[in-house]
Amino acid sequence: MGESMLGAMAVLMKNFYKYAGTDGDNASMSKAELRDMLTTEIPDMVGDPEKLKAFFAGMDGDNDGQVSFNEYIKLVGCLMVILKEMMS
């Protein structure tokens, strides 16, 4: 594949800060920022807006209306499991 695991992690971190910073606060992602990230970066995995709303609620572990970096990492793990299942 040519990409290192360290390089992949750096891309994931840069991606978080790219979208989290669009509202001026790069410490977390709002629902709109998360939606923008998902629809831009992985549009084939984004479907029904109601499912996206439920997905956001599930990712917002502390129910503060934001997705922190730690919550984002959990999101990435969930997306990888979904992708693996889609490719099987």
C-alpha cells in the first residue's frame, strides 16, 4: 500500500482539525462540521439525514453537542468497521 500507519494517523488528525476549525473552534466538531466532513470525505457512506442525525448523537458521547477529538477517533473506528463489512 505504500502508506505508513503513522502517516495514516497524521492524515486523520489533520482531517479533524481541518473541519473542526471552520467555526473558529478547532477543539471539537459541531454537527454541521461533522456533516461537512462526512459528505466531503466519504460521501458514499453518508445516507439519510435522519440516520446522520442519529449517528451524530451516538458519536457525541458526553451529549455536549460537539464531537471532541477523542469522540472523533471512536467515529473513525466505527467507520472502519462499517467499511470492512461493506468490502466483505
